[in-house]
Amino acid sequence: MRHTDGYLFSAIMSTPERFASYPSLRERVVLISGGATGIGAAFVELFARQGARVAFLDVADGPAHELAQSLSGCCTHTPLYLPCDLTNISALQAAVAEVEKQLGPVQVLVNNAANDNRHNYAEVTPEYWDNRMNINLRHHFFAIQAVAPGMKAAGSGSIINMSSIAWKVEAIGFPAYATAKAAIVGLTHTMARELGPSGIRVNCVLPGGIFTDRQRKLWITPQVEEEFMRHQCLKRHLLPEDVARLVLFLAADDSSAITNQEHIVDGGWA
């Protein structure tokens, strides 16, 4: 993995041959939103290394091109990057159509894109609230709506929505974000019921305090890290690949009987 970490454990986690491979993911068309950096980049890399046909959407052109190029020589299929502002639903729908044109119907959707900027509840305006919902929640539904016809035609599919433990634990400073992440759990449950008869599975993943580059740069201070270690049963950094390996399983046929569930990756915090 490209991710680095001061803990010795990261060297173990970054040894691909130690972990499962999923034959059912080979040649599978996988669409990931927010795939240029952080947890999303780990999704892109691990799916690509499984031999999947990966497409990812983002607005961070530099990191996105760098990621795709870094995988071009070591994967069967170089990931397809499409720039897309997910708050523009028409652009999202067009991007899904382009993915299906170039790669085929989407078989796995990972709704990952989000932004956890901190905000004071007393200063939130209606416009800011709507913006947070657009960035963190609305595109989940419309991405599902866009890929559902292809999955229905195939009689199968796996949709993985990324929530967070932020709304379950004693976290403050981002009420709009926490609300959106809680709503994603509700969306998961209702869409699992809607799409289950067509053979489509819908699950939700709730990460805890993941040590991405963004989190390290903006939010993780020594005091915050101490708080993580106090709450977690496992006293180590949680890395993007810890989340990605669960998502691989939920996308693969190995989890074909699993749907309508919440899966927590937080080292035992929540």
C-alpha cells in the first residue's frame, strides 16, 4: 500500500500476500465515489489489485491521476478516473452512464465520498446545512438509483454505503456530518428491502478514527490520538486498508447472503 504509518503493525497490514484474494471480483465492474485520496484511494487500489475493472469519481484531479498512474503497471486494469462534482446530480448520472459505456454495467457500487469539516452548530445556516447534505448524503441515493437498472438486469449486485461511528459515539463539532452519516444507515436498510428481490445486496460500513493523511493533517493531535486509544479496545492506529478489506469481502460473492447490515470497523470503540 502507498499509505505509511509509524506503527510496526502497518508493515504487516501492507503485505498483500497475507490477505485474502477474491476470484469473484476479477473483471467485476466497480464504481467508487471519492476515490482519489484517503479511504477511497485504498478502495481503488485494493479492488484494482483483485483484478476488478475499477472506475472512481472525484474532484481532486492531481491525486486521482497520480493514483491511477501508480496502479497502471501492477494491475490487470488501470483504474478509470472520471472528474465529477457529486453535488451535481446530472453530472453524477452522466458519469455513471460513461462508466457503463466504457466498462459495462456497474456490479459493485461503493458510496464513499464525504467531507467531515468541523462546524459550530450555532453558526450553521440553512444553506450550509443543505450543502453538507448534498456532499455527504444525497449522492448516495442518486448513485444507487443510477446503477440499479444494470444490477437488476444482471440479477445481482453489491452496494456498500460508507457511514461513520460519528453519530454513535461522544463526538461533537460536526452535527450536520453526523446527521448525514446516521441517515446513510437508514438509507441502507430501506434500499436493501427495495432491491433485495432483484438479487442486489445493500450494506453499510461505519469506520471509526481512521488515520488518513487528511485526518492527520487537520484533526489528529496528540490529544485526539490519546482519546482514540482510550476508547478503542485495540490500541493501534486504524488504517484505510483496514476498512478496504471489509469492503472487498462485502463486494465479493463470499458475502452473498449478507445484506441490510451495519458493519463497524473501529477497533472496538462503538
